[in-house]
Amino acid sequence: MLKPLTSEREYEWEDASAQARARRGLQQIYTDTNKLAPPLAGPISLLWNPQLTPLSQLRTFAGFLAHLPFTSSRLLAARAYPRASLFQPMILTSRAAPFEIDFNMHKSNSTYFADFDISRLHLMIRLCGLGLKTTSEELYIADGGKGPKRLHMGMGGVHLNFRREIRCWQGFEMWTRMLCWDRKWFYVVTWFVEKGAVKPRSWTLQPWRNNTSSRRPEIREGDEGTRGKEERKSKGAHPAIFATGIAKYVCKRGRLTVPPERILQASELLPQKPKEHKTPPMTDSPAVPIEGDALPAVAAGASAASAAIQDVTSSAADDLLNTALNAKPVDRDDWDWARVEQERLRGMKIAEAWCQTEALGEEFLGDERPALGKWWDFPGI
């Protein structure tokens, strides 16, 4: 027997009833899930977030154990670090673990940031460990034994640019070095490089690696090499680069901002400072003084440094950053203040272009514009 035709209003009532039943079902599932969430939170967090696993914590402690003994002694630091080592990279080797692989069967983009953190930890402890210890003691004594006893370093921003994929269990190296610094920030750059594809000309802190088979002849000024300046400019970034990252750090003692120059001087990494030299200005806002800064603002230094920094477009900043991997090294310990300042200003060209992205905060209009919609996501993934 044929079913009689129903009106359009009945169809609307049936659709509303189905939606109500579906809504009640989802609410019941959500209620049952909340009841199971507390006992399952620990195991699920370990499965979803590799940063909570013991392996991740072991990587962090390994960075401290590998470099703290060499930064606690002023004598060891003075012997280990020639002036030119301030801008030399530190190499950390690793592999793309299976739990870092995404559905594209390569290293997930989000996992690069964790490796970036570990590589910067190794570099900053090795270079600035002695300076942080010395400066914290000086400020604590100058403050009459009040306030925090230790300095801490906080990250102010990070950027990563991806060029090639890293496959599962493929080996890679992180080449991390000091790019530059200004009145407030340390700027650190890291290249993710194919393992074994690039070798340094020599090893400053590991002289036992400087054997005849691995050491390359030094290219002096005016020599024609296979990778000269013009050839590097035409080829662009090194073909072995997987990704490139840059980050900035600030050193704090409570609300007091300690200039990077003071940390580097306490680490005995800077040559003798000329009397006429002024503190470098901040990259993001040179004319604005820092509240509670350890050094006064100097307008003359800001104008001089700003005049020395040429304009760099955002599109060309990444190419400059990548070609810096091929920059000619200087192994001799003949770096005076002018040579260090020249290299610092060269890196400031890149940092200046990167800091222009802070203007993106003004592009967030919030409640001034409509939105597409709002959905829920699983936490911790």
C-alpha cells in the first residue's frame, strides 16, 4: 500500500527531530568521554605528545651535561674559545624518528621546532654559560643580595622556512650559530642540513677531528675557489639544506633586561671595546628605551647602527640567511672589535628584515570582521 504524501511542514518536523536526537547522542558521547578522560589522560598524553616522553627530557639534560663543565671554569673558557668562534656554528646530529613522521611519510613540520630548541640550548650554554653565571653573580651583589640569583633566557620569536623533506629515519645535522645581537636580543640561526653533505673547514673545540683526511685548505682573500662568492650568489641556498630557522632570545633578571653585549663580554668572547663605541640599539624599536634596562639608551649609537644597516626586503632575507651557511670562515684569532662589529651588522640586515613581520599583529582585526566558523580540536596534537 502506498504511503500517503506528507506535507512540507511534516518534513521540516522530522528533520528537526532527527537533529535533536543527533544532538542528544553527541552530548551523551561527550559526557561519557569526560568520565573516561581523567584515567586516560596520562597514557594519551604520552602517545600524543612526544615532548613528555623520557627521551625528550634526556635530550635536554644531555645538552646541559655536555657543556656545563666547560662553562663553569673561566680558565677552560679562555682556552677553548678564540674570538672568531663567536660566529662559528655548532653541529648537532640527529635522525627523524618514526613517531615524528606524519601522514605524508616525512618528518612533521611541528617537530622541527623541538629540534630547533635543543640545538639552540647546546649553543647558548656553550657560548654564554660563563657569562650568564658571572653576570648573575655581579647583579646579585650589586643589588645587595636581593632579587633573583639567576638570569633566565626567554624566547621572543622563532621562524622556520622549509625547503626539502626529511624522510623517516633519515639522518640530518643542525648547524646552529650566533647570527647577531642588538641592545636587547640575541639572534640565533639554525640550518637543518643533510647528514655528511657539508663538512667544516676545521674544528675549533674538537682539534682531534682536524686530521689530514677531513681538513680542507683555507681559502684566502683573492683566491678562486669552487664555491666563490659569485658562484654562491647565482646558486642561492646550499642544496643540502632541509630547512632554515631563526630565533631571538632575551636575557632577564626579573624585569631587568640584560644586554647581550654584557653577557658576551662576561663570557670573554668579545675583544677590547673602544671607548667611542655605543650599545647597539634594539632591532624592533630603536628609539624606545627598555624599562629597567641595565644600560642607558644612546641615540647616537642607534643612528649610527641604523645607517650601517641597509634595507633588505622580506623576500630576500631568507636567501641571505641560507647563503650565510657558505660564508668564508675565518679560523685565525685576529678578530678585533671592528671585525666583530662588521659581522654583527651583516647579520643585523637579516634580523631587521625578519623583525618586520611583527607588524602582522596589526593585521588581526578580531571582532571587526566576520569569521568562517568555529570548530573543536583535540588538545595536545
